[in-house]
Amino acid sequence: MVDPFRSDSIEQRDMPSGSCIFELDMSSKKRWGRHRNYVAFPVKLTRIPTSISFTDVEFDGTADLVVTKITQKGFWFMVTSQGTGERWGLTSVSFDWEAQYNE
């Protein structure tokens, strides 16, 4: 264990986690809808996480949720849904997330 009072640097042990609620605008007439959003970490990390895990994911319709990019400051995700016209059936996505670093 690193003693912060006797070291020039503090080793980061815990990876950030949180919750996200994403409201979607599905007013398009397209068959597929893709929406991207960004989640910022509470602090800039010293290293880039290798993955983001999702738990308690809730869609109010049918959709797919994927991480598209991870940085030291946060991550981008994409929600993809299928439907036509006014019948998208998907207006929001909520989930808990946790950054992970696999050594």
C-alpha cells in the first residue's frame, strides 16, 4: 500500500461508477435510430479503463446499448433502436455503470 504522505504520487485503486438516465428523441421517420451520449468520470483518471460494465439496464422499448469509446475523462455510448414513424416505443434508457481495468 502506498502512503500518500511518504510518496510523490498517489496510486489510484478504485475505478469510478455511477448511474445514467438518457432521454431519446425518436421523432425521425427513419427505420433505425442511433443516439450517442457521453458520460464524464468524476475525476480524470491516471489510466484509461479497459471496459465499462452496465448493470440494471432499463429500456422502455427494444434497443441495444454499447460503449463506443473510453478515455481518461469519460466514455461515449450508443443506443440503437428499430422502429418506424411514430411507433418507436423507446423514449429513455437508464443504467448503472462501472469502469473496469483488467490487468
